[in-house]
Amino acid sequence: MKCWSEEQKALTRTIIRNVDIVAFSFSLTGINKGCTLDHLDGRFGYIKLEDALSDCFRVYEYEHDSLQATYETLELLIEDGWKVST
């Protein structure tokens, strides 16, 4: 089964738990929506700043801004194949 490296998972935990301001305010596309995420299957998503601040782990689809999934914990989000884009 394909999975992200332990380093990538740890970085994801750190960035989201600490609400890293750079990760939540910078985007290569120029349109910032939140902290950009990559999924193992190739999808892109993001977590909104206000959600991260309230420990709400909702992932939105990057292109259409539709809600893709809601996770009870950060660990469940990571286990489902998401990581912070690097």
C-alpha cells in the first residue's frame, strides 16, 4: 500500500497543529485558499485557516472549493492519505 514518508507525515502534523502562517498564507497559484494538501491518489485540497484554528479538519477540493471530507482528528486525515504540499 502506498503511503507518505514518516517525515512528510510529521511535517503535516507540525504545520497544521501549529497553524504555520506561511503554509496558510502562501500559494504558488497566487490564489490563497488555505494550507494546500496533496493526496496519495493525486488530488489537491486545502484546509481553511479558520478550520485549523478551531481543530476542524475539513478538506476542500482545490479547484472547485467543494467539501471533500471531514475528519475527527488530524491523524485520521493523514491516515486517509493527505499531507501538506511541499
